[in-house]
Amino acid sequence: MSGEYQTISAALIGAIPGQIRCRRASRRVALLQKPKHSRTFRIIVVLLAGIGLLLSGSSFWLAEYQYQHDLESRIREVNLQNYNQTLILEQAMNHSLAKADSVTRFVKVQMEAQGSLQTAHVDLLKDFLASGFINQIAVADPRGDFHFSALEQGSKMNIADREHFRAQQQSDEDRLYIAAPIYNQAARANSIFLSRRLNNPDGSFAGIVSLGIAPDFFSQMFKQLSLDSNNSLIFLKTDGTFLARVPSVNAPEFQTTAEAYPVVEKLSQGLSTGQYESVGIVDGIERVVSFQRLTDYPAVVLLTWNKQAAFAGVFDRRSVYRTWAELFSLAISLVMLLLWWHVRKQHQAEASLKAANEKLESKVAERTEKLQTANEELVDRNDQMMKLQQVLTLKNMEMISKNEEIELLNHNLLQLNETLELRVDQRTKELSAAHREITLQYDKLKTAQAALSFSEERFRSSMEFSEVGYFDVDLAQQKLMISDQWRERIGLPLGETLIDWDDYLALIHPEDIARRDESMRTHLQGDAAMYEVEYRLKLPDGQWMWTRVRARAVRDIQGNPARILGTLSDITELKRREELEKYRADHDELTGLLNQQGFFSVVSARLPQHPQGALMLIDIDDFEMFNAVHGRSAGDEYLKVFGRLLQELFGQTAVVSRFAGYAFGLYLPFVNDGDQVSAVYEKMEALFVETQEGTFLVKVSAGVSLVANRPQANLELLIQQADIALNHAKKQGKWCCWIYEPMLKALLVRQQVLREELGKSLKNQEFHLVYQPIFDIRKEKESIAGFEALLRWTSPTFGLVSPSEFIPVAENNDLILPIGKWVMEEACRFSIKHKQIFGYFANVAVNISTRQLALPSFADQVKEILSRLGVPAAVLSLEVTESVLMSDVAKCVSCLINLRKVGVDISLDDFGTGYSSFHYLSKLPIATLKIDKSLLDQLDDVDAKNSFFMLESLILMSHKLSYRVVVEGVERPDQLRWLREMNCHYCQGFLLGRPMPEEAVLKLVGNENNQ
């Protein structure tokens, strides 16, 4: 059989080379049938055609994109140019109108003061007419008749029907009114009339003073600008009334409604400057319009561009872009045509190759048929071999099965033997353990018997020498046996072994008998396992001794109580301590007043019966400072005296308590309204505390919750409301009293929400900085010298929150530390961005809080930020207020000196609101002095002359001390003029620049650099 198997294997091995040759031939035929190179090339041609179409389309898209980019750049350029020119026009118009208004004010002051104009004043007014700026000056009486006219031909006129006369007659305000252009009969020319109301001493209407300005004057002023024929300038009132235009036109054509000018709608939305597109009213041409509202007068300046002319260059470039795109598409088309020709040639070559493939396939088919016949013979021999192999496999499986049965029997015998041995060993160990346990139990029993005898003897001895007594009562005979030391203590006879039970019971305090009887009865009836009771026994000296009894009844065979065995303990001292602890739990140890727990207990019991009165919480103001100055012993004495004064002031009807520290609580049942609260607080303000350290006026902050306002409220709620009112009183500056209102809780809830949201504000990126420019005003044209970085926060709940509200919250919770660090880093990054755009770092000032300056590592933190970001130290200015420095002068000065050494600028902010001492300033390492807005506002007071000299002297002295002076809060042109007269170098305020975001600041600097 094995020889036959070898024959079949050899036949199979011999057939393998023929099969391999067959498969190789098949692969050659397949390669000829599938010209791989040709198909790949066609795919590449198709892809290139698609790419060509994509490139052609992209060229047209890029041309259109470049056109849109050029158009947007030109729009920004036109808007920026318009914005700058409108600012110049706005300043010129303000100046011109202010000049004309000064004439009307002059005439008004003279007429109201003297009733007429003097000759010198008339000559002066005629000189104004000669200048050509003004073509008419007149004064009209209440009927409209001219009282005075600088033109002789206008002296007989009546203007009662004129717009400016009626407007002043109907208004009580002292304001400059600008009327629409009309024909001026006196000047024989068109005029824009400016007028002011004249008042009698009693305030009644006394006429008007009017001043005529020729519209051509504004046109001449507009023509001084470098403008081409595509521009036009328009001067309107804020209600849309036409005043002047370049090119000039007849005024009546422009007496339109306000809706004719879109700028009127923009102004009504609160905008003061901006741009928009509109169609010209005169020529119907589409124009780009920039507008700027005058800051001091109700007028607006418009500058327009012809949109078609302004963007002509952009439109021409669009045609060029399209031409290049068409040429590029033509080139792509030529390339695609060449590729198509190449593919066609390739297709012809593939047809020739296909014919050769068909001849080769017929030869391969014949060879394949022969190989299939040989393969069928090999398969038959293989089947015979498989049958023989199956027979051998069955025999092998039978032998393996017999061997497995023998091995299983051997394994079972081994397991039975091991189990038997384990059981024998285990039983032997159990018997040994039982023997040892019996021996141990016998030894323990002998030891226990000896210990019991010793314990009984020791118990008898200890009872004789201890404070605990024992007793035994025979209930049948009513006889008592009690230890000798207790007989002597409670006065019972010593010679007798047994005494009457009733003699002992007679010593119990009458108030305790019922409690003793009830406890005894409960135990004897079986309701209590032990007889336990506490009562007082009368001693021979008449004192009472608290006694604790613990006993158990001994019953007879029938279960009836026969005897009572127990012990007696003296717990008098324990009771005394319990009473003391109870007192201490409800009273303050220092003052003897009720504490918070005692206050709560007493008032809670009284409120349900009498729901009236007021609950007041009091804090002694600045008590920590008193302790620091006079010591804690003096502070304790102060609290004792103050508590006694409160008790004496309000008597026994009130409940007075000390909650903790220097906080006191009062319940005043006789106070039910605000007037009575005020009277009570006034009494407390009149108190004086006399101590060994001296006599001190009492200063307290108080919060009150009226029970009458909330009769259903519990005490806990009333205390909470009074506490809210107290906290509010402290925030108002202390030394005041505040009655709770629901609004106070709303404020507290708001602060809580702000506190929680502030904790997540940095992570959520809710902060941003705005920058207010600081201007150098030494030259006629102001220039930007630096910026002050101001923090802004947009709360997810409340929106934009004022810094004056969230900064104190951040300081109270140490959140100001990470926020302050973020502000310094962002300000430095702004300075870096400024350098990247304009080539130099921007000077930036950052406000610093008390908590930051108190941080030991603050100076190192500032240095690390400057080093990490690569910003020069001189670029950064840290602004601190006088109050911040005074929190810890020595520590703050040391920190600032450290920063000054590395070049950081230090500014003293809000100077003039605090200590304001040059002697004090000389000790501070500051380089810049920022004068507070309040000193500038004083120049408007009645005694402005003194204020002027004081501010001028302050600036002069600061310069002598080499301080750089910055005046804050400049909001009007006259204030800027005053500062220049005082030789002030720097200022900031809304007049020159409001706080603005980073993008607007960079745009402002760019505009300044381009001028």
C-alpha cells in the first residue's frame, strides 16, 4: 500500500510543472488583452482635461476676486479720506459758529445788563460787518421791530414772522438757534440767521439778538480744501434743513423734508459720524457720503464722492483681469487639443495589438485542453490514496481510545488513595485539638474561681472607701440597710444595722418625690429593667445633695419583688457644672449678655405671641484698629462697657445679645417704623464708652429688619435680612443705619452672581481691553503720546458691567490677581502689535490694585512678563492711586522702587482726590502725575479764578519736580485752551479721544501718521 502511495505522489509532483507553464501562458495572454500603459495614459489625459477646465474657471474667479479686493480697498481709502476731511470741516465749522456765537453772547450780555448798546459797542459791531464774515447784526423787541440794526437800511424792519424770531419767542432756553437760509432784505443777500433770546430781569421774553451769515462764506471756506469736480460738500441742520453747499446752488431748491437726507435717520439712531451710499438730490448721481456731526451745535457736515468717478480705475482693472483670464483659457484649450490628437494615435496602435492577441489565444487553447486531460487522471489516483489514508486513521483512533481508558483508571486510583490519607490526618489533628481545648478550659475555670473570690473581697473594700454607697431594702419589713459613710453623710443613726425605710424617704426633696415614686413603680411592675432616678437628699446642715440611685429588684419564687439592691452616688458637683454649662451655652462669657444661641431661643419664644418690633444687628466700626492701638484687654473692656450701656439704654423690654467679636444683636419690641429706628440709632450715636484708656464716642453700623413688614417671617429670616442691611450700611461708608428692603437682597444676589461668573470669566474669554489715547498738546496740533488700557467685562447674565461694580468684587475675592496679570500681558501684546505695524512700541498705562501691589512677588511678575514678551520696560506704565499706596506705604514704595530701577514708569493716578501733598509725593518713586478731572471741573465754579491759579500752580510745581503731568477729563475746547495757557504738556479726555477697541486705536494712529 505504501508503494502505491509513493507512485501517486510522484505523479502529482510530475504534473506541477505543466500546470505552472499553463498559468504563465495565461498571464501572457492577459497582458496582451489588457494594455495597461494605454489605459493609464488615457486616464491621465482625462484628468489633465479636467484640471485644464478647473484652471480656466479659476482664472475667471481670480479675476473677479481681485476686482472685488481692489474695489473694497478703494472704498476703505475713500471712506478714510472722507472721514479725515469731515473731521477738519467739523472743527472749522465749530470754530466759525463759536466765533459768531460770541458776538450774539456779547450783544445779549450788554442788552440784558444795560438795556441798550453804547457807541463803542455799535462801532465794534460794524467792524464785524466790515470783515465780510457777518452781513447783518440786529436786536428786535418783543413785537419783532428792530431796536437796533448795524445796517441803516434795516432799522425799520419787523421780523415777527421769521423762523428764528418765533423759535426764540416760544422757547425759554438760552440757546443758539440756526435758521434756514432766507433772503435778507437789509443786507440784500441770502443769510443764515443765528439768534439768541433776550430776557427781562423777571425772565420774560424781551426780544432777540440776531446775526446773519452769508452762505457763500461757508462755500469759500469749503473751497480751500483740495477737492476735485467729483466732490460736493453740504452743510445741514440736524433736522435736515439745508444751510450751504459746494458747488453752491439756490437755497429754495433744497428746502426739503428731513427724509430727503438719510443722514437725519443716522443721527436719530445716535450716530455722530459715519458713511453711507445715496443718490444725489441735485444731479441724481450715485455718491459715497461721509458725515460728521458738530460737537457743539445742532448741525452736520456732509462730504460726497461721485462713486462712478471714484472707482473708475477699479472698473478699468476689471477689464484687464478678464482679458488675461480669456487668454489663459485659450492656451488651456490648445493643450487639450494636442492631448486629444495623441490619444487618437494610441488607439490605432492598440487595434493592431489586438489582432496579434487573437492568434496567440488559439494556440494557448489547444495546449490547455491537453493539460486538462492529464489533470483528470491525477485526480482519480488521488481519490484512491485518500481512501487508504482514512482506513489507517480509523485504526490509529481505536488504539488511542484504549490507552486513554487505562490512564483514566490509574488516575482515579491515585485520587482515592490521596483522599483516604488526608482524612486520616485530619481526624488525628481534631482529636489532638479537642484534648488541648479541654485542658485549657479546666485551667481557666480554676483561675476564674480564684479571681471571683478576690473581686468580691475588693468590692467590699472599695465600697467602704469610695464616695459611692450601697443599700439593701427589705420590701416586706420596710427596713433599709445602707453603707456607714452614707449614714453619716445624710444624718441617719450609726449604731443600728437596719433602719426604717420611711425615715430615709423623709429626707427626699418634696419636688422630687413624685419623680422617685414613678421610677420605682415602673421598675417594680417590670416596665423598666433598672430602677434609676435622681433626687435631692437633705443633709444635716440644711443643704441639699443631688443623689443618683441605680438599683434592681430581687424577686421571690413567685416573681414578686422581695428586695431592692443598689448604689447611691453624690452628683451635686455634676449638677452644678451642668447648670453652669447651660448658662454658658446661652450667654456670652465676656459681657454676660445673651449669645447668639440664647438670643435665638428667647426671641423665637416671644415672636409668635407678639409679632412686632424690630431686629437690629450692630457692628462697632473700626474696632480692629482700636484693638491694634490699645490692646485686646482694652478692647475687652470696651465691649463690656458697650454691652452694659445697651442694656441700660433699652431696659428689660429689649433683648440684647453679643453675637461674636464686635457684633451685637437687639430685639426691640417697641420699634415698628423707620422714624423709631432713627430715634434708636441717634441714642446709640450719643453713647460714650469710658475705659482705662480714655473716653470714646461710639461709632456703629446697623442693619434693621422690621417684624411688622414681614409678620410671618421666622427669626432666622429676620436675622438674615438684618445682616444684609448691615452689610449694605458698611458699604455706604460705615457709621450709618439701614433698614432692610427687598432691593438690598437683589443687589446681594447680583453681587453673588457676579462673583461666580468672574471666577470663570478669564477661562471663558469674557474680558477685553479698550484704550484711551493720551495726547501731547505742546504743539498746535495734538499728537498721541501713549494709551491707558481700560478693562471691560461682558457678563453672560448682565451684559456689559461697569468696572466700578466688578473690580471691587474681584478685589474682595483675590480674582484681581489673575485678572490684573492678564491685563498687563494683553497691554504688552498691544504694544508689540503696534510696533509690528508702525515700527515702534506704544506706551501703555495699566491700573494696579491694592491686592496686586501687596503681592510679594509682584515686581518679579512684572519683570517676567516684560522678559517673556520682549517688551522694553520703559513702554509699560503702572498707575496707582493714593489710596492704594497708603494701604502699606513702606512695602508699596519698596516694590515700586524695584520696578523703577528696571525702567518701568510709575504714575500716581487721581491726584487731587486724596492726600495731595508734595511733601508726601517727594517720598514716592513716581515719574508721572495724573491730575484728577475734579480739579479741571472746578474751573466752571463761581470762584473759577482761584481754581485756575491753583491748577496752574500745581502744574508748574510738578514740572519743577520733573514730573510728567497728565490732566484727565478734558471734554470741552475751552478746557483744552486753558491747559495750554497753563503750559500743561499732556491730557486725555472725551474731547480728543474716547476709550476705543484695539482696531480703532490702530486706525487712529495710522491716520495720524499719514497726515
